Amino acid sequence: MAGPLTVDVVAPDRVLWSGTAERLVAPTVEGEIGLLTGHEPVLSVLRAGTVRVRGGADGDAEFPISSGFVSFDRDVVTVVVEPVAPAEAKAPAAH
């Protein structure tokens, strides 16, 4: 069995999450991407959505974002994001 992913989710001013996980799912401009151990190297731009870390030692984690990028190589994932401000995350959808 392959080892876990090493994951860092960072904002410009702080680390949002760091640890190991089974998988990471992120909203890229080309569609949603799921990363597991052994995935081919990836560098992709992220669109607004939610980055989801699954199977971490401390459980699952989710991060609403407005933009960013993800880099994956040799089972190491670095996600640099612009988090959604709390007011933006709770704002009702316009109709």
C-alpha cells in the first residue's frame, strides 16, 4: 500500500492546514481534480469553490476559496489559496 500524501494548504498570510491525508479534491479552472498517492505531477490554477482534504490524521477539512493554485509532485501537495472571507462564505445567493 502506498503511503499518505503530504499536504500543505496555505493562504498568503498563514498556514490553513498541514499534515498527511489520503486524498485532496480541488476546483481547478478545468474542472474538479482528485489527487491520490502516485498521481502524475500537476500544476493547476484554482477557481472559486472548496478545497477538500480527506482522510487526514485529524479528520477531514474543507476550505472555501476564491482562487489559488495547486502543485503536486511525488506525493507532496501544496495548495496556495485566497480564502473566502467569512462574510462572503455566509452571504445568501442572489436571485
